[in-house]
Amino acid sequence: MARARRNRGAPQRPGGGRGTFLWLALIGVAGALALAFARKPPQRPRPAPREELVEIEILTPDAGGLDAGLPVADPATGLPPMTGGDRQLMGSPWHIGISGARDPAAARAAIDRAFDEVARLESLLSEWRPTSEISRVNAAAGGAPVHVGPELLACVKASLDVARWSEGAFDISWASLRGLWDFSRDSAHIPPTREAVRAKLPLWNWRNIVVDEAASTIALRETGMAIGLGGVAKGYALDRVAEILVGAGFPDFVVFGGGQVLVGGKRGGRGWRVGIQHPRSPERYFAFVEVEGPASISTSGDYEHSWEHEGRRYHHILDPRTGFPSERSASVTVISPTALWADAVDTAVFILGPRRGIAALRDAPGGPHEAIVVDPSLRLSATPGTERRLVMRATLDAAHRLGDWTEGDVTIAVPSLPPPADGP
């Protein structure tokens, strides 16, 4: 795996104002999205037609009507009101919306507790905080094991399970390349030399991460190694938010964290409608799916944290074989039972590519998983059965490539089988 992270001091993605609707991007986070899109800088979405706002609705950091935490609803939909809140956490905007809360004050209190828990987890799991547990593990690389708490232990153990399943496509020791890549908005936008990458590439090896569950310790075998949880920490935190909300008596909710979505229960009498961003027009979505919770929707895309240099696109999802951005996919959206696994699995599928990635999902940990994959030529593939629940906002040509926008919602047959080849 590798989601190359922005520098700690890099500008954070804007959270926007408050209100009723926002396009959430799956996210990868996408991502990813939920009944709307999360805006990814520097693009700014165009105002959506009224029918789209009714079709894919959610409370998010950019919507109006959440001032003072008042529940809101669109009369045109007949759906129950939403109570929501937002906060900037883990370097991204977060939003929690609860559907149909009979006691809005209790709902807001549960939302605040959930946000506080995410902040606590960030203090433990962020490699950008020098006092965090993961930073202590990185500082001790090549030395003695470091005693850690159950949160970091669970994240690293799950990461190793995904690394083992994906044969290293997902690998949290990507952080060993820190300092070579910078995808912050104010970076020089110049890739490192291949010689510089090759010099550090041997440190990127998940097999040199040693977890001792009985002793609750983590060790990195090689001096200079480092691990980063950009592909799992948000997912782990989303799952904790769900536990808090359900425990407080609010089973119907949507949580958006940094481009990934987790839903619980229903939005009134139907599922939550989750849009999928177009990788070449990220301000729009090419399709949506309707899901009932518990379910998490996560997208990895080459349009996130990216820039161009000499006509070539560079993005933050690095291929462990080369140390450079992966070129087999343009976006991967994964639908999973929990956010932790969705967060990691979508990155692995992105690097594996459509053919290998979709085939490998049968045995992926934390499943069952569904996937919608767009390759660099914009050809669409999906896991068997997923095409039946995909409602398109863009047409497909004879080669199943994304085409023009449709006039309305259209159900289009999507190829269940992956494309004939992923390339080298």
C-alpha cells in the first residue's frame, strides 16, 4: 500500500460553511461520499440541480441549516429530519448526521462524544504527532519493541492481515519513503529521482513489522523504517464513532471522515444513497449506490492529493514495487461491512488493478466486499452483482468506458468480469 501523506504543516482541506447538502466523495477517500460529495481541493463543485439535491441528500460540513445544531429536513423528500455536526479531525473535515432523532439534544451530545473519541485516536495514531504511540514506534526502528495500546495494536495487526492477503500491495511501511514525496498544495510538485527512491525502497517491507499481541508490542526490524496509518486510521475511527452512536440509541446515521463514509440503518424508509466521484471530473459523480447500514463506502482515486509534472500525473497512492504512483487504476470504490477494512482494501485493489483486485476480493479479510473500479482509460468494472445496484449518471460506450452525462438516473448493465489485462 501507500498513501503518501501531506506534510504536517501542509494546508488542510477546507471544511466549508454549514448547511444541508454537500457532495461527498468516496473516498478516499476517497474516496468516498455519502449521499453527496466531499469536495477535494482545488476543485469547487458547481451547484447541483434541484432534483440531484433531493436524490442524494446528507448533512455535511458545507450545508446550510445546521446552525445551532437544529435538525433539518427537505420537505420535498418526505424524509425524517437530520441532526448533525462537523469538526476538523485527522487533517480532514468530518461530519456526523443522525436521521430522525427524537431528542436532538441527546443526538448532539452523542455526536460530540464521537468527535472527542476521534480526537483521542488521532493523538495515538497520527505519525505526524511526535508524541503519538506510532511516532514512538518509528523512533525505535531497528531497536527494541515498543509497548503500545490496544488501538494501535489493532490497526497494525489489521494492516498486516491486508498486506499478507494482497501480497504487499497494501503496506503501511510506505512511510519509510517519507521526505521523498510531498503532495501538499504548496509543494514544489517535482517528483524525486528514481535513484533516491531506489535507495529507500528496501525499507518498505511489511514483513519487517513485528507484532507481539501477548506482550502488546510492535517492533520495526530495520533502522530507518517507519509506518503510517493513512490507509486504516480513519476507518478504525469511523467504526468507533458507529459504536458510540449505536450505544447512545441512534442506529440511523451517516458519518463522513476524510472522503470515507460509514452508514448505519436507513435514511427514513430507504437506504442511504452514496455517490461515486468521476475521476476526471471530481466535482461530479458518475453513479450512486443505495446501501443500508452497517456499511462503509471508501474510494481511492488518482485525482486526490495529486499534481502534474511535465505532462504526467503524480498522486499519493504509491506502488510498493516501484516507489512511484500506481498506474493500474483511476479510482476504486469498495463497499464493506466496516470502515477499517474498506479503508485498507480499496487501496490494495487500486494497486492490484481491476483484474487481480476484483478476483482477490473473494478472499479479502473483513468481507464480504464489493468493488467498482475505473481504470486509467475510464473503463468500468465491478464485482459480480454490484452492477445491478449501480445507478448511473454517465453513459458507457461499447468498451464500458465512462462517457457523457445522462439526463437523469439510468440503470446500465456494468460488466461483471474485469478487463482482459492490467498491464505490466
